[in-house]
Amino acid sequence: MLLHSCNGRSGKQAETDVAEQYHTIDSEILFDAHKEAMRKEKIQINDFIERYNWNMLESPTGLRYMIYKHGNGRQVEKNDIVVLDYTVKFLNGQLVYSSENDGVKIFQLSHSDETAGLEEGILMLHVGDRARFIVPSYLAYGVTGDLKKISTNNTLVYDIQLTDIK
């Protein structure tokens, strides 16, 4: 009976076949769960934007952004070293990080530990611009968090001013 249920295979090959079936099922379950979590996060982001009546655009990756004050400096380019005044909050309004508490943020684009969503947004800016970014968890710190103040799967709301490019 075991041989028949494993397509006539026995021993190690049958074990491998069963393991592959479970791996496929587990992968499908995880994929569906991830897809559902992303759907729910998008609803939460939409509700947040509506609550504050922000006029935000959405990039192809899912980053939400709005430049609400335009500066007159040069535009950021890949590999620039940028200087930011900023706040980072959760969707519930809880302050996580800020330049007031933690100092200005200075880092080189494409060569830092900053989130993909923040880097994507900064590339849209000119020196002097003020902008808001809503960074979904998958463009932020994902399932690991930042191992400090940001736990797993948190959406982040950045309010930044690009003060300089070095």
C-alpha cells in the first residue's frame, strides 16, 4: 500500500517525494498568507491616508509619497550622500525615531542599511523638499524589524526634509 501511494517508489525516493509535496503545500500556504497580509496592510494604509486627507501618489512598488514643500536645490542621484531632518512613526502615530531625538540622518544612497522604501522616496527629491512617505513593511524592515524599536511587519510613516547633498 505504501508503494502504491508513492507512485511505486520506495525507500529514500518515496520520502523525498512526500517531503517535496509538503514543501509545495507549505510554500502555497505561506504565499497565500503573505498575499493576505499585504492586502490587509494596503487597506490600513488607505484608511490612514483617508483619515489625514493626504493627497498621496503610489509608486509601482507600493511606496506612497507626497512632496508637500518644494525646495530649489539639485535633485538627488544614486550614490549621493544625503542629509535629512526626519520623523519616523507607526500608523498609530507612535513616534519611533526623529532627528530631534536621534540627530540628523546622513547616509549614502545604495550603500546603507536604510529601507528600500526610504531610498526610493529620497531619489524623487531636491534639496529643500519636504515629503511624506508611507513605507509598507515589505519595503521597510519586513519580518525581522530593525532589531531596536521596530518590530516585525510594521508600516512606517516618514516625514522628511532633504537638507543637503554632500
